[in-house]
Amino acid sequence: MLIHSIVPTESIFYSDKQYDKVSYARYNGILVEVIKGDNTSSIVRIISSDPRHYLNSSIQPSLNVNNRELFFTN
Amino acid sequence: MKKENMNTVPNTNKAEENIEMIKEMGTANGKSSRGNIHCLTIIGQIEGHMILPPQNKTTKYEHVLPQLVAIEQNDEIDALLVILNTVGGDVEAGLAISEMISGMKKPTVSLILGGGHSIGVPLAVSAQHSFIATTATMTIHPIRMNGPVIGVPQTFEYFNRMQDRVVEFVVNNSRISRENFIKIMLETGKLANDVGSIIFGQEAVNVGLIDSVGGVTDAIETLYKMIEKRKKGD
């Protein structure tokens, strides 16, 4: 693998901390990165090129969304 | 009086409808009459075939490539604005995204904010017009490889060929000459413990790497002009 970055490779691949595993889901067709919980999931970020999706107040980062409203892709 | 009412009623209804839409859907009907611009943010590390540890903020090519296809083929989208603040990353993934953007027919403009380093350089030049913020920086340095390296002359040749892919793309998509780009890339004494150079906003324009210094308004205005030109040509 070829890495072309200003960040040293040892920093890129170093990890000693346990982070929450993220999942991907669709909310009304918009792809979002979430941390999946039992009933609700916390929004991490929106993955879209449509600027209007970022104005959607129900999927702002850190908000909890009911899992029933999400369609998980992984 | 009656006439005035007749004129104001539909407008009020429309305004109320817009407010209702923002309340209900959290969206504003943000389409401008001059064109609908989609915005792609390329942030953090460009992630390639390996999933990077979660402390890295990454841009994943499997998310970006289908979005670019959708932008190119969707009739409702008129142009693409690429916003870059990246530290570089995987060469193959970076070049794949760059090739996709440079192959698009719809108007494309890139804007570097903060930094567009390493593999961020071909990404920045891939758009039809590139902008850099005054305070933004670009680090230009040779590619490296992780994992075991066989200590034979062929390894050097392999590195040279891999480097050529990046150099060729940058030279073909910007005004900089091959000689000048390689000179900047192999400079010593500019970076504390590495070969290469760091260049700021205006310098990037002066060497011919980036088209202009500017911000978001300049980028959007350029896109609108490109949309108008394209519509006239159709």
C-alpha cells in the first residue's frame, strides 16, 4: 500500500484506545454514519454531496435517532 | 386595497410554506435560480483499501465515487464544488477520485481551506478551476511506502514510477512545468525532517499549481459563470 501523507505512518496506524464502532445507515435516503445503540443511534456525520441534507435538523451530528427510522447498510 | 391583498397573499403563502418546510423537514429550498451546486468535502486522510484505525478522520473512496457518478448524471445538479482540507493518504484512492473529477463534464471548482497536502495536490488540481484560501498550505513531497522494502535498485525504480503517476497528473491538470514541480518536491532544507516544500496560498498560484487565491464566494461565483457558459453552449 502506498501512503502519500504528511502524517507519519506510525501515527496513522497507531491505535491503543477502544473507539465506538461506527455503522452506516440511510435516513430518508440520506447516508449517515452512526454509533448504533439498542433502540437509538447517535449520528456521527452525514455523507452526502447535497448541501441541503446538512440543514436537516433531525440528523445533525450528536443527535439520537430511533433505529426504526434508519435503514442500516452494514 | 383589494388589489394589494391579491398580490401579497400568494407571496405570504409561499413564505409560510418555506418556513413550514424548514420546520418540518429541516431543509430549506436552497436551489438558486443560477444553478444547483453540490458540494463534496474531502477531509482528513484519504482512505484506501485498508480501513484506517478510528482515530483518523477519513474520506472513503467507496462513498465518494458513486456520489461523483450521481452528480455527473443527475439533471437537477448543475455543478460541483470540491472543498479540501486533507493531510493526504492512499495514492490509489486519491488518484481514483482525482481522475473521476477531472473526467467530469459538469463545471467543477476546488477550494483548498486549511491544507491540501501530499495526495491532496492532485485532488486540488483535478477540478476545472482551483482556488486556494490565503492561509491554506500545500506540502509537496515524494511518496513513501510502508511495509517491508526490498533493498535493491529495482525498488528505487518502482518508487520513481509510482511517483510519476502523481507528477504526470499534476502537470497535465495545472499550469506548473514538470521540472518545476519536481524541483519543489525534492527541495531540501524546507521541511524539518523530510524532502519537499510547503507552499502557501499565493505561492501556489505563483508557481502555477493553483489557478487563483479566493474563498467560497469566488468559488461559487466561478461555478455560476461556468454553468451559464455551459447552458449557452448546449
